[in-house]
Amino acid sequence: MTDASRHSGTLIVGGGVIGLSIGWRLLQRGEPVTILERGEAGQEASSAAAGMLSIANEVHYQEDLNLLLRMESMRLYPDFVSELESFAGSSVDYRTEGAIAISLHADDTAELKNLFEYQLERKLPVRWMSGEEVRELEPGVAGFVVAGVMCPMDHQVNNRLLVSTLRAAFLKAGGTLREHCEVSELRMEDGRPPAIVAQGEEWRPARVVLAAGSWSGLIPGLDGWLRPLVRPVKGQILALRMPSPDFLVHMLKTPDVYMAPKSDGRLVIGATVEEVGFNRDFTAGAGYELLKGAWRAMPSVYELPIDEMWCGFRPGSRDNAPLLGETGVEGFYVATGHYRNGIVNTPITAKYMSELILDGNRPELLLKLSPGRFASGA
Ligand SMILES: Cc1cc2nc3c(=O)[nH]c(=O)nc-3n(C[C@H](O)[C@H](O)[C@H](O)COP(=O)(O)OP(=O)(O)OC[C@H]3O[C@@H](n4cnc5c(N)ncnc54)[C@H](O)[C@@H]3O)c2cc1C
């Protein structure tokens, strides 16, 4: 085994949007950064996602911590995007038309109304709409749509463009990206950040950030309370090709599926939520359910060609909020468990983690997301 690097900088395990964005922010402050990525950067959950930056449409009862984090991140998003795009010289297709949640029946409508009241209590700028008003904005929705909730804060990006733009920014800022380089062990040593073993080389960086998404808890060497409690939550998702940009302009959330129109002509329809480990099959059942759900809300999707079908693994934690921050081992940090919200929470994660590492900043919200919060007695 060779001792590849005994350097003063930060080594990040995992090159998804989380690893890349933290790396970019650290580089901007003059910190040397190396990312070790098992495959190609951003090709796992970060490319599989739908790219929705959902605030109101991701509200779930009892998930206020998650909501607060997303709202903080959305405050940063417009500036994050302009800075990233002008630095890297490419677009991430940031769209601000908003999202509409719709109901198709009386019981869906009662459920939507309850959620709407909860959203209002949380002071979200949502607006109730009749079925008629929904159809005025989106003429393609079914004639029997009963009601809708307009969520103007819910924006979107093309997450695949976000991945490629972050990768370009990371490299342009001087980062080292080692792809096809799997970390096979994190070797814990007393009073020091772990040594990293990858492809027969041992790395001894000054700081280590574990950002390996759904695989973060599987790397050998992380035992007991140091092992992040994340699991893969499979999502199957597909894209149709729209005949014109006005086919659907807003994101649409139906009782069964969501639909996100992209400026490249794809209409992304997702997604299943399955606890089946790392099974990568795209199943007939998932395709059927997704297409049926989209067709019920918007019958004209029936005619559209299928562009692509794929799946990915959301890194799920026990409370659906990410694990962010210090581990208790000097110089060893974790940034994972972003579950359904890793794209929307990219700017806030990069800010919190880079400022924690370089300045020791520990805002209250970050402390609440401590990776140790699930340890017994914590
Ligand atoms: C179907 C689907 C739809 C989604 N839609 C949305 C959405 O609309 N909005 C939203 O905000 N979020 C969405 N998400 C969630 C979002 O995609 C994730 O939360 C986010 O991408 C997580 O980013 P990450 O960098 O932590 O993980 P990943 O993108 O999975 O990156 C982790 C990286 O670590 C690498 N790695 C793993 N093990 C090792 C190792 N041992 N050594 C080196 N590298 C390693 C992997 O190869 C991978 O590239 C969706 C997810 C899915 C699956």
C-alpha cells in the first residue's frame, strides 16, 4: 500500500451534489479539496432526481426541521445559481413558475384542504384555487380536477445540469476529482481524522467529509455511533417528451405522481418510494402506476413518447432530515441523509458545512441536524 497523500486539505468521500457543492465552497475559500468518487461524479441520486425545489409541496406533518432547512436553502438558491452559472459558464435551467397541487376527487380535496391549512399555519405563501382556475393556468389538466393549491415558492432546476455545472465549477476552482476510485475503508485512529483507503492507496488528509449518499453507512471501518444511519429509499421515475413548452408550464403534484416540465422538452414523472435495498430494476408495475397517475390528471400524456425510465436511491435517515456536521472525531464530518430533498438543500448544506469546517460556525439549525442525534441517549 502506498501513502498517497498526507496533505493539509479536505478529502470528500462521494461526488454527488452534496460532495461537489461542499468542495466548491471550500475551494472558493482557499482550502485544497480532493473528492474520491466510486463511479462518475453525480451519476447516482443526484442525476436520478426530478430537480424540484419543493417547499410547500414537500410539507409533511411533524417535519418542521426539514421545512425550516428547505426554506433557508431556498433563500440562498437564486444567488447560488447565478454565482455558480457565471463561474462555470453553463446553465442549470432554474425555473420559477411554481407548482400546483391538485385534487381529483372529494377525498383528495379534503386531504389537500388539510394540508393547505397546515401550510398556511407555517406562513407559506400558498393560494387555494378552484378546478376552473387550475385549468385556466394549465389547460391540459383533466376536466374533473376539483381544486388546486398554488405554491409559487416551489421552483425547480434541471438537476443533471446542476451536477455537470457543479462538477465544472469544482474543477475550475482547482479541485482534484478522482473518479472510479472507491473508498474501501475509513481507518479510525486515535485523536485524528480517519485515514482513507482507496484502491490500494492510503490518504491522510487534515479533514474528511463523508458524503457518500445512500452508501454512507456501508463503508468498512465505521462502527457504532460513527456509522451514519442512512438507508437507500428507491425511487423509480420516467420522462416523456413534450410536443411544445406550453404543454405543461408549472410543476404539477397530483394525488399519485408529480410532473416536472423541463426546458429541454422532457416531462419528468415520479416517483415510487420503495424500501427494497439497492435493487436497480425499473419494473413494469412502477411504469404502469406512474403513467396511469399522470394520465388521470392530464389525459393528453397518453400520446407522448417515452424518453427514459430510471431509478435512484434517496439516502433516507430516521427522521427524513439530513445528518450534517461533526462526528465527535477531530476533523471528521458527515453530510448525508438528504432523502427527498438533496437538490433543494444543496446551497444550505454547502454553506453550513464549509463554514463549520473553516470557521467553526455552528448555527442552531445545524446543531439540530447533528449526525449523532440518533445515538442512544442523544
Ligand atoms: C427518484 C428520485 C427523485 C428525487 N427528486 C428530488 C427532487 O425533486 N428534489 C430534491 O431536492 N431531491 C430529490 N431527490 C433526492 C436527491 O436526489 C438526493 O437527496 C441527493 O441527490 C443526495 O445527494 P448525495 O450527493 O448525498 O448522494 P448521491 O448523488 O447518491 O452521491 C453519493 C455519491 O457517493 C459515491 N460513493 C458511494 N460510496 C462510495 C465509496 N465507497 N467511495 C467513493 N464514492 C462513493 C456514489 O457513487 C455517489 O456518486 C430525489 C431522489 C430520487 C432517487
